[in-house]
Amino acid sequence: MQNEILSLIPEYLSLGVVFYDKDGYLKYANDVAFNMFGTTMEQVLDINIYDDPNITAEDKAELKKGFNVSFETDYDFDLCGETFFNTGIRGTRKYFVTKVVIMRSEAGEVQGYLLTCEDVTEKKEQEKKIKSVQKELALALNAGKLASWNYRLEDSMFYKFDYYIENIEKRSLEFIRERIHPEERERFETLLNAIICKEELLTNSIVLRIKEDGEEDYRYCNFTYCPKEDEVGRVVVITFIQQDITEDIIYQQNLILAKNKAEEADKLKSTFLANMSHEIRTPLNAIVGFSELLSDTDEPSEKYEYKQLIETNSDILLRLIGDILDLSKIEAGSIDIKRQELNLLQLCNELYPSFQQRIKNPAVTLKLINPYSKCIAEFDKYRFIQIFTNFVTNAIKYTPSGEIVMGYECEPGKVRLYVRDTGIGIPDKKKNRIFSRFEKLDNFAQGTGLGLSICKAIADATGGEVGFTSEENVGSEFWYIAYTKVEYTEKTGLEEVEVEEDISEQDFSVFSKRLGQLNILVAEDIDSNFQLVKKILKDNDLDRAITGAEALEKARNNSYDLIFMDMRMPVMDGLEATFLIRQFDENIPIIALTANAFDSDKEAAFAVGCNHFMTKPLKKKELMKLLSDFVEEKTF
């Protein structure tokens, strides 16, 4: 039987064929088998498999296990399953796939064992290399935020690349479609159909917004695609390489935004400079021109007229400078907000007379609605005054006749300031730009066009709201809502505030004699500034210091009733000089007189010991009012 079987084995067979008798002794092996094991028939003939020197003990155990055959015990089976095992051949390791068939006689007796061996060493090495490449590819894909998908048309499924084949990710077309942004699903489906139909496409990629499971936001992904065809030219698989480009898109968007902002900033800068040139030159022209005319006339009425025009334009110029300073702080994002408890009843009563004096048109009246007998709220005082001032100034500018009403309303946790007028109103085409910079209802009206934009910036910085209602040729109402702590008690009725008489020059004359007796030191390095103070206080014999060091020395060696201290002087500035004076004299009143108008400058002056803070340019009425208070109360 053995010879009959062996005669059936063709010589050209690529498999190794080995025959063992029932006792495990080698009886036959073809040349392929000998080449596999690196031996000859003479060396292994009649050698029991367990005595084969070419097979290690470990591999013999594996062979036995793989065969599931004991050559010492009779098992009734015909075929063993496929198994891998390796063996040492002359210092090398080889891998075989072996199949075992039990040979039986017609009577069913075991005659021997026929083994077929296939050398798969090269195949195993290739598999290792492929797995290594797959692993490296997987790492590269992960590092590059890439993913590989194969879309198989036969089952409409997407298969994600994974070198662990058993863990391969599989998703349906519908699943993928649901993860695509709704606005881009149709574009994706159109692309798939175009690839399947082998249409000529301009590019081999598409950018889609994808939302993964568990994520809230869509991410931008670039998909590069490549179709694979079968032997008849039909597209059967489409490979997609997915790359997350969200950060790149955001970076590009930020670049575009930065570019647009830079261009807008450059445009605003040019507009700002053009507007400032015009707005500064306009009042300055009046100040310079009428100052020259003032020196050329002796007519009292003309002098008075020129003087009023100079004062008016000086106020305009000062407001412009103040707005520019505020604008600079807004641009720098450094608006100072310092909340404090304010008595709104008292503060509005104090503001009303100053607003009243701004109205030069007799056809316009100003009213204050003060509906509370008590109102204490947390505000930044300066910003409160600034908003009210801009609202009222704007109303005065655009109200040719009728009335202007200023007031405030309170609710728990909320205060609403308002100014309404019977002016020209705002055209519909300008309503959406009313809080923009340099925006004016009348381009020929005096003013910076910055006041309302500053109010909007203050509202944003304080967490409040600002807005308006308006009807052309009927009037407007501007309002600001502050969300703040407030305590208030309502009056039984609404009351209008009587105008308080501003202190006139005649009133000051009462104090002239007493003022003239004051011994005053003026620390000022600019001659023109000193001369201005000297002219205002013409009845006083003023002492002067040009530097802070000189002021310190004179204050130490002389007795003064009052010191005007400039903050910026050579050798030693006013802050240091004041600080050092306070080391030996805590009582002498020191008034900071400076062109530095920021809140921080004011705080610094008070911190070193100044009693009062006045900004340049110096106004006679303001100075005389301060001195009259000093004469009456000896305090600031």
C-alpha cells in the first residue's frame, strides 16, 4: 500500500511529502522535503520522528501538539487541521504548514502517516514586514492627524485602516453622511457619484465639516480620494485619506481677520487724523484770530464779543482733547471704572446749572426730572458725569427750539439715565451709525463726533446698555442703563430744579481784599503759565519756584497760605516735591496744577498729599471759586 501511495506522488510537486510508518519511523521523503529540512535519505531513513536530531525537543512537542497525534497511542482520525511550527535547520529557523493524513488498510488498520509540508518561512517574513509597515503607517497617520478609509461599493461600507485587522472600524454610508455638516452633505454625495461614474474632476480632494461622536463642534477635514477599479474597469473601492485641518483653517481665518483689522485700523487712523486736523484747527482758528482782534480794538462791546468767542472755542478745544484722551484709553482697553456710592439726587442738582449755562439759545429750555427724595447708587462718578454731559451736549447741539429734559429712573438693581429733546431727530439712514466715531447729524456742526461712541464704550466697559429712540423732525431720547446696587425713595410728585446762580466776577470781588492778603507760592517752570496765574491773582504778591527742588526749599524756609504745584518740572517734579513738603508740613494747602488729566494723575497727586487737583488750561472762574471756598471754609 505504501508503494502504491508513493507512486502517486508527482515528482514536480512543490510540497514536501513525508511518510512515517505506524511506529513513527521515516520511510519516505521526496526531494522537496529533504531540501526543506536540509538532510538526505541516508541520514534520516528509519529514524523515529522523536529521535530526529534535526528537530529540537521543543519543536517535537509543538509538532506532536500540532498534529494532535501520538505515535505511541492509536487515535481514530483521518486528518489533522492546518498548523504552524518552526524548526532549526542548520542554525536557521523555518516555518511550515503541515497536514497529516492517517493511512489505513482496507480493514481499517493504521499503516502509517502521510505528511505534506509547505515552507512558509518567506511568507511569514513578508507578513512581519507588512505588519511593521502597517504599524509605522498607522503611527504616521496618527501623527499627521490622518485617517484612511476604503469605501467598498459592493456593501456601501467604509472601512477604516487599522493594522490590527481584527479591530478594523466599519461604518455605513448613512453613518458617515450624518456626521457631515448638513450644508455639505449634497456636495459629498455628488462627489461620490462623480467618482463612481468616472467623471473628470478638477481636483482629487474635498474639504468637509465633520462632527465626531461625542463632540459638539464640527471640525474641518480634507479628504483626498483615489478610486480603484476591477478587471473590467468598474470602480469598486474608493480610498479616502482624511486629514484634520481645523487648526489650519482657524489660523487662516485669524490671518484674514488680522489683515482686515489692520486695514480697518489704518483706515480709521487716516480718518482720525483728517478729522482731528479739521476739528482742532477750527476752534484754534477762532482763538488765534479773535485774540489778535482783541488786542487791536478798544471798543468794550467788541472786546466782550471777542472774549466770549475765545472762551466758547476754548471750551470746544478742551472737550476735543478730553475726548481724544478717552479715545486713546478705549483703544488701549484701559478704561478706568471705579465704582463708588453716589448720591444721584445731589449730583444731578450740581450738574444741572452747568448744563443750563451751555444753552445759549433762548428758545431752548432745560429741565431736570428728579423723581426721588433719596437715591444712592454705585457708579463711577466721572463716567456718570461723562455720559450725562455727552447726552446733554448732543441734545443742545441739535435742538433749535423747544425743551431738553434730563433725568433718571430706578428699579431694583438698575438705574436708567436719559436725555430727551424736541430737536431735529435722526434720519433712518444714520440710525445704525449713530454710535460710530466721528458720526454727526450735521457735518457743519461743531463737535468731535466722538461723544456718543465714548458713551457706547463706557456702557460696554461697565456691563451696561446704551441706546436711543428718535423720530426725524420730532426729537430723540438717548439712554444708558446701569445694572448696579441702588437705594431710592420716590417723591410724591415730580419737581423741576431751580437754576442755581453761578458765581460771577462781581461775587468774587467781595473776596478780593481777603484774597489779596494770601501769601501764595506758585511752582511753575513755564513763564506764560505763571503769568496767567499772576494776571488772575493780580492783587496778590506771588512767589515763584521754577523747579520742584526750589519749591521744596522755599516751602521749608517761608510761611505760605497756599501752594500751586505744577506736576511736571525740571530737577524735581511736583509729586516728589509735595511728598517731601508733607514730611515737615501737613497743613499747608497744596493745589496740583497740571496738564496731566488722567484719573491716574489725579490719584497720584492725592496720594502724595495734594488737597485739590486742577487741570490746565486754567479757568479764572474755577480758580476764583476754589479760592473763595478756601477763604470761607479754609478747606478743599
